Amino acid sequence: MLAYAKSVKDEDYNPEGEGEGGDEDFDIKGMLEMMPPPQPPQTAENFHVGDDMRALKLIYQLSKKRTRRKKQKTGPDSSVQKADCDSSTQKLLPDSRNGEIGRQNGLGTREGSAGGMSKEENGESGQTHSLKRSSSHDVEMGADQIEMAAKRRKTGPPQPKNPISTLNELRPGLVYKTLAMDGPSHAPVFTVSVELNGQVYQGTGRSKKQAKHAAAEATLRSFLQFRNASDAAEALGTNITSPQDFTSDVSEAGFGVGSSTGDSTPTKSAAAAGADSSNRVASTTAPHVTSIPPGPSQTSKNPIMLLNELRQGVEYTLRQESGEPHAKTFTFQVTVDGQLFEGTGNSKKFAKAAAARQALSKLYGLIATPPSAVLHHTPISNMPNIHMPQTLADKIAKLVCEKFAELTAGNPTLAKRKVLAGIVMTNENDLEDMKVISVATGTKCINGEHLSLQGQCINDCHAEIMARRCLLHFLYSQLEKLVQWRKNGGHLNTIFEELENQKGFRIQPQYKFHLYINTAPCGDARIFAPHEEEADRTDRHPNRQSRGLLRTKIESGEGTIPIKAGADNIQTWDGVLQGERLRTMSCSDKIAKWNVVGLQGALLSHFLEPVYLESIVLGSLFSAIHMYRAVSGRIEQTVQGLPSPFRLNQPKMNQGSSTESRQPQKAPTISVNWDCEGDSLEVLNAMTGRQEGENYSRLCKRKLLTRFCELLDHLPTVTEVDAGAVKCLSYGEIKALAADYQTSKRAVETAFARAGLGQWISKPMEEDSFYI
């Protein structure tokens, strides 16, 4: 029976309903009339119910198809024929009452419109065939499921066509050519072209299919015009997720934002990647128009991954591997668009990420958060008044680190350090003119028993403090060059210019000074938990008791402790020698004071106007809000009475791309310093404040006072002091003659006290009582 049904399907059934064997010659009863005579009752040995069930199912499906086509051709009248066909077929289905399948066929003549058959018209007797019931339920359920599936396919909105299908309907026969496959094997980028009317359109994508889509979309956009973005999106198979502004005068050419089919040309496009890696922009404007959207200002995405998305196939090269086996430092380079970017780190991963961050900053203006960086409670990009360009920050950090590596090459003892600081001078008239002024290391202060009454030791050997003292040495050298020019004439090569009243000097406005520290300065700038607070959350307790307090360094150790309010904070010489702990103000507090009184100090204030920092760059532990509060924010509301030209300076700040990780090791007791006016490194014992062999440093108070007195005989001063009388005064008395400087210094100390942050602690007064 199954074979017979299949033969009817293949030979006598014409799906188009035309010619012999079509729908006009086909009906269920005719098929049954042509079937072979019934077989004897089947026994257990020859019974195969599955074949008969499948045959009945096939006959039923064929009848349903015929009825649907008849209805489409003849209209509603064919429903009668459908009813007769269904009733005839239902007689073939299993009978659930007795488990047998009964089949009775009456053969007669056809009736015109009804199309039915009767037993009397053909005069033939009925035939009965009995089968076992075993799978009747399965047959009924199978037919119902087929009908339900067909209905489901008919329902639902029509799916939009992709650009390839749309273009093929409008311009059939176009040929797509694969031009190139670029990028690494794990992330290839295909380029496909298609030619239309002599114009070649290209598309790129991560697969050939995506590239063809992009090329087809670019081709469609070249000659199709739509009333609105919705029609265009429907034709190109794209979705519009952003609300449309119907009052906007901006063209809707960029409606394809958000599509991920790839980039299309002739127009170029770049992915503007931010915190969400799925945001990709396909530029699809008119041909030969280049439009590169600006990158986001800040993102926490992995910089290596982000750069690879924007510039596929970039390769990183290991340039240098240095340091001891337990503290290796790696330097990697990456070349993008012909530009070389370099990053360093204590692992290859961090070094590559640093190089990628520099590339993203230079090419896209993107700030990529370092992998182990402090959570930015307030992003630095949201503080434009103190934010410095990332490219400049990276250059400053690189110059200082390279200079220190050059100076300590071949000497691992001197190269060992925990804190590195340096000052770089830039020329705004020539952005490439950047000069390292000083480099220093150190983390310790002098032991109280080594204090000097002759000004021959350095009390604070922290890296930031030593870098600033090296800057003083540089400024003295520049003034000495000015003296030589006044004596001998010739070419004047100095950073100073004379004041209008010819009383004193100032730094020429194009020269700026930038401080680099490889970590946050000790004190208030470092008092926070880097990984506890959530990102982008501002400090909820900016005025809590532990915020902004003045702090002092620990004698012969690391770290700081807050100053107790209301305690006796006057240090005495005999008290320190007896065993009282020598207290030195933290680096954060000293930098805050420099932002008011200047870097030049009291002695040079006789010759110079205040010299302020332009920016501060950190290598690690950078939090914009904590750093800003520490160096200027905590006294901006309380500092008063500053004489001109003194002011509260607010330096710009940022973190370098090459970050340094925490080094849990014992800090060396030596401090290394260098400035551009010297030839070699100077090594000090931080516990004694002197060089080895009890030789005092070129940066100590006595040396600087000697140079100051030599300048008094040749240069005019701002304070108009008498050179002869000054040489008879002590170091402390000469400093006191700089009236405006001392007024500004007292204003800083009063501002801290007025803000409830503690009282400034000074060294014993006997230290400044020496004479030349």
C-alpha cells in the first residue's frame, strides 16, 4: 500500500495542476478504485501496520494540498469539495472503538459542482479492509502537528531582507570579489568588492559574509534614496535602536550606527570603543568622504583588546628586559600608523598594556584605565581644570625613568629603589624641547642624632624633596650664567627674564616645570584604600576626620602619622638629642606648601618671583580626588592674605600609562640624586644626610647659602637687601628678610590650622643659626 501511494505521488500528482495527472484527474476515491484488491486478513506473521499507516498519512496530505489549490482557483465554492474529501479521508482513519480500520468506498459518477461520488452511479460494491489499531493516535497527532506548524510559519511579521538580497533584486548578476585577507590567523579581516556602473564598492568584516554585507550596503547607499531612516533600515536589514528626532536638521545618513556588519568603503570608518565593547560605528556616508569619530574620553576596557579592535594585527616587540630576577622590568614597543609607542612594566602583560594605552591616547584621545590602577572615584577627565594630556604625562614619565636607567646602568646597587622622582622642563614654543632637570630616589629621613648646627646635612632624603633641591641647584646655575653674560656679553642662554622695574627676575613664560613621582607622595595623598570603593563614586565623606590632616614622617622609617590636635608641636634641639622623635612634614604637605610659596625657597625669593609646578605625574596609586585635595584642595577655602605675585597654584595632574606595582621589600638606606648641571650621580646616606666619608652634599643649606652670597654682589634683588649687611647675618635671618615669602608661608600654616587640619611643625630653630 505504501509503495502504491508513493507511485501515485510521483507519477499521477502534478503540483502545478496542469495537464494529464493534474488536480482535475485526481481524487481520493479514484485512487482507492485503482488500488489492488484487498488481501486476506493479516496474521501475526505477515502483519506490518506501519507501512499502511504511512500510506494513509501520505494520501491525506496530498488531498489537503489539492483542496487548498482548488480553493485558490475557484473561490469559496470549493469548500464543498474539501468537505467531501475530508469525509472520504476520515473513513480511512482508524476507528478507536474496535481497534480496526474500516474502509468503505462507493464508486459512482461525479456530480458537477459538488464533485462527489455515489455507490448507485457506479454500481460497484464496497470493499472492506480491516487492520489492527496499534498506531492510530500517532497518525491523527501527526496530521494535526503538520497543520499547526504550517499556521505558525504563516503568522508573525516578515523578516527584513539583508543588503545582499536587496541588491540582487535591484541589480541581479553582480559579482563579489574577495580582494584581501589581513590580520592574524585567529582574527582575519576580509575585504570584498562589488562593481556597479563602473564604480567599485568595498566592504570589510571579520568574515566573508560580513564583508559582502558591508559592500552591498555601501552599494545600496550610493543610488537608493529613502523618505526616512526607517525605510532605509528596512531595505538594508538594519535595526534602529535610538529614538529618531524628527525636528533635527541633521541628515539621517548615519542611521546605521550600531550595526555590526563591518566597515564599508569608499568611506572609511573607525570603531569608537568605550566601556561597552559592543558599540561599533560603521561610517556609511557618501563615497570619498572620510569621517572618523572621536574616541571616548575614558574606558575601563583592556587596552590591548581595545587597540586590537581598532587596529587589527598590531604586533608587540620586546625591546628590553632588565632588573634582578625577582624584580624584572620589561619594555615593549608597538607600531601603529607609523608611530612608535613604548610601555614598561614588571610583567610582559603590563608592559604591553602600557604601550597600548599610549597608542590609544595619542591616536584616539582615549584614557584607558590601567589594569591595576586605583579605582577612579572621580575620573580625571571629569576635572578639566586639573587634567593634563595623557600624551604629555607619558612623555614626562618616560624621560625621567629613562634618565635614571641611563645613570644607574651597570650598578644594581644604585638602581635599587622604591620611590623615584624627577622634574622635567618643557618649552611651549617647541613641544619637542623637553629637558630632564633632576632625578632622585629615597624614602627615609635623617636620624635625630645626626642633625647639623652648620647646615651640612640634608634632613629629608625622600625622592620628591631631593628632586626639588636639585631644581634649586639648577636655578642657581642659571643665575650664575646670567652673571657671566653681564660680565662678558655674548649670547644669553638662560631661562630668566628681567622684571620691568629691573629689580629681580622671573622664569620666561614659555618654560614650565613638571614633577614626576612613581607613586603617590607620602601623607594625605596616599591615605586611601585603592580597591575598596566603587569606581566613579565620589568621596562621600570629604570632611571626615582622617581627610586632609597634616602628617609627619617616621624617623628612620617609612610611612606617616597624623599630627595630634592641641599637642605641643614645637621641636627643640636638646629634646631631639635626648631621644625625642624627630618629626618631618610629609611630602604631600610640603607639595601643598610649594603650591603657595613656590619651589624656589626663601633664599632665591630675593632674586626671583615664585616658581610653580605646571603639573604632577604619578606612576601608580593615583586617585584624582585624593591627589587634588592633598596638594591644593584642602586649603583653597581657608588660605588668605597672599601678597602678589604669590597665589594658590593648582597643578594639572595625571597618571602615566606605564604603571609600577607595589614592591614589598625593604627600602634602601641610600638616596641618589642628579641634576642637568652635574656630571655624575651623588649618593647620600639617608640616615646621616651626608655622602659617604662625612662629606656634605652640594645640596645642603651651607652650600646653597654660599652660592647665594656670591650672587648678591652681581645681581639686583627683588627685596633690595644690602649685600654687605646680609653677609653678616645668619642663614635664618637672611631667609626672614624675604618678607613676602615669609608672609605666604605663614598664610599656608594658618590656612591648615583654620581648616582644623593640624599645626605645622618646624625643625629646631638652632639648625638655621649658622653663618658663612
